[in-house]
Amino acid sequence: MRPALTGWPDLSDSGAGEEIAEMARTVLVIEDEAHIAEALRFLLSRAGWRVAVHADGTTAMDLIRDIAPSALILDVMLPGRSGYEILEELRADPVLRDLPVLILTARGQERERALAEMKGASLFMTKPFANDELIANLRQLAGDPAAAESAG
């Protein structure tokens, strides 16, 4: 059974999926701490992103395939399966290997950064995070032209 998505409309029969995808980039947040997930949803929605949130590592890959997001924000410590395991599977998948993945974790030690890089993370950030930095990094990862202009 497909996992329920909070705040994500079912567009499977509406034919509106392509139109909506053109209006806003999509980001899937895989985060099991409800208050952080909700803060990210609010922050990213205000920044113009279409946001889906999921809390379970076990079903994360199915959801990533279903949604095909522009970018993924991935926590490391998840129930059922770690973010690193999900990242390894993503990078081994010919269709998903190039998906931009921002690892967002409370584990900020250098060895965690090195592990994330080794597993194929596009970017590593620690909690707590600066809102503006997170948005700028996500825009850059997703290839937003405005991100390049503001960085230069």
C-alpha cells in the first residue's frame, strides 16, 4: 500500500501533474521528527516549493519513485531504514542516481560528513540550520537559475 502523504494532493487522475510541476519545483522531505518536518514544509512552501513529507525509511524509496521530486531532503536517523541506506540505493538506481540529495542531520561530526559524501550526498547540513542557507542550498542543488545569480 502506498504511504499517506500529508498535504500532498492526489493528482493521479486529474491530469494536472505536469502543469503543477512546471509551476513549482517539488521537494520530498524524509524526516521523522514531526516538528522539524512541519517547519521544513512551512519554510519551503513559503519559498515557492511544492513539499511532500514522509517519516518512514522503510517505504521511502517507493515514495521517491512515485513522486519523482526535483530534490530530496533526507534525515540520517529514520525508523526502519537509515538515510544512508536510502542514499546508497538511490545512487545505485540508474533512474534516480542523479537526484540532488541534501542530508540534514543532527549528527554533525566530521566522520558523518565524510560518510555522507562517500555515500553520494549532494550536500550535508546539520540541525539546527539557518533557514536562508537551507533554501539557498536547495535552490542551488535543484538548478534554480536564481540561486546562481544570488550566489554570484
